[in-house]
Amino acid sequence: MSDIKTQVQGIDPSVSARDIHTLVADTENIYESLAIITKRAKQISVDLKRELHHKLDEFAVVSDTIEEVHENKEQIEISKFYERLPNPVLIATEEYVKGNVYNRYKDQVEREDEDSQH
């Protein structure tokens, strides 16, 4: 995944109404378009979670007692940055509308594989 900071530049973190015609332009089916956006949003969410945990693991301190809590200003700033990011669904919708999401159908791929073997 490319750096999330550059990927979300210019995306408004608030929810806004969308023109249905732009969402169905490629698939001609709103449910299919939403399924594609949903799958991409799940991928983004997993990537964000992995990236956040990787960055926070750098600050992990191993201690024997549970009561010791270490506050690190850098760790807090990283967490705040990820909290301010647009929702993964908003990011995925923006990617889809801009044509940056590639989708294919499993049965089409299987048919293409069969055709290439014959």
C-alpha cells in the first residue's frame, strides 16, 4: 500500500451525498458498485490497522507490572493522525469514482484461464 498520507490528500473526511449515476457508470448496478466499494474499504481498513500497529509497536515498552503506563507524545500524535483520517468507506468510494479501483469477477477469470488452456 502506498503511504496513506498521500493517498487521502484532498478527501473530505465528512460524509456527503453522491450521484448514483457516477457510482453505477461502470457496473450499471448499484448493488454491484457498493459491493466493490465495500471490499475495497475492508482492504483499506486492514491496511490502516496494520500500518498503525506497526508504527505503535516501535514505542512498545515491555514491563513487568500492568500498572505502569507510559505516555509518549509521538505515540499520541500518531494515534490522533489516524483518528482524523477519513473513514475507509469514504476513501474507497473516492477511489472508485476516480477509477482507481480494479475489479474482476472470479467466474470471468476462471473462464479466461480455461480459454487460454484450449
